[in-house]
Amino acid sequence: MSARELSVITHVNKPSIGVLEEAATAGDWTMSVVGPFRGDRLPDLDAVEALVVLGGPQSAYDVENHPYLVDEIAYLRDAHAREIPVLGLCLGSQLLADALGGGSRPGDSGLECGFIDVTAVDDESPLHGRFFSFHSDSADPPADAEVLARSDRYLQAWRLGTSTAIQFHPELDGPGIEALLALEGPKLRQYGVDVDAIRDAIPAGGPQPGRRLLDVWLDDVPARNPVHRSDSASAQPHSHPRRIP
């Protein structure tokens, strides 16, 4: 059986996605990564089996300074309409909110940085636990979205059909978090963040916090619909991914 292909949209040149790479390899997926911010073309949705949209330093609502985000938002709206499984992470979750009728905005509870306790609606969910987070922007989900998880400060996960939005970072492994702290550490210290405490909390070995979550999401992507997706009027619906409760 040939490997399935996971399409990934990045907003930085060298994304740290160690946990996502491990989960994809274990699930027999190959990954294709594109960066529209650097002029890469978005993948043809007729060929996309599943899509992950990563975080980045941009603000989803700042389309004046990042005009390519307008195309990304429209692309996510189209992917959702075609029932392509989409997973939006951090900035990706905010773009997904913009695409589906919600809205991104500056967060009203300040910077959330470090390992946070995420409480899922279902405490057996892979969303329930302690994960790395780094953001100050937030988003209001679409009115008909299902809220899946929160922290004590922000909404952390919601779902609408085949689209799932997660505010924290399940894709980052220890080295990825270390690299982020090395880059942003001086700025974070100016805001009173205890960077050394965050670094000490990075798991030293064993499964990374986001691995189970990503495994569940990838395992639940249904087989490709043989009907051409662009023919939405005649296409048979997918069974929606439902295993991240």
C-alpha cells in the first residue's frame, strides 16, 4: 500500500514539526510542505487528502501586511466545503476561524507562553493534558462550532465538520521548543516570562505531549473519496473525523 500524502502549510522557512513528522511516518504518510508567504503555490485541492496549517509570527487579522493570508483563508473555506480534513494549529486555527465564519483578534488575556493545562470537554480526549503554547492572538469560533477544550485563559480547541482548530502546539518536540525559546527568549524575559522554567519543563524523553493527539487525528482521516472533489454537487460525503472528542 502506497503512503498517503499530508499537505502542510507553513508560515516560517524552517518549521519545527518534529512530533508531526514522527506521527506522519508512523502512520505511513509522506508530507508536502508549502509556504505561501514565500511565494509557494497552495496545493491543488483536488489532490489534497488532508491538510495541516501551522503557526507563525503573523497575525491572521493583519492581512494588510500579509496579503497572502487572504488567499489562505479562501483556500481553507474551499477545503472545508469539500470536506477535506483540516487541522489548524495556533495561527492556523485563527485562519480557520476567519475562513468559517468566526474571527481572529488580539487575545484579551495577554501572552500565553509555556506548558499549559488544557481541559477537554471529554477528559478521555487526547486534547486533555499539558501542552506547549505560545500566542497572544486568539479567535472566536464559528457560531455552530463544537468547543472541544479550554485553558484557564483561552479557548484551545474547536471543531466544525471536518475542520479542527487547536490553539496550542502539539507538533513541537523538545528541540523545536528549545529553538523557539532561544530565538524569543530575550523578548519573553522582558515580558516577565520565566524562560528557564519553561525549558526545565520540556520532557526529557519518551512520547512528546502532542503525539497521541496527532496520531488520533491522522488515523481518523478517511480514505480518499474516489469521486472528484471539485464536483461537490455529485460527490458522496466523507464520514467525518470524530475521534478527537
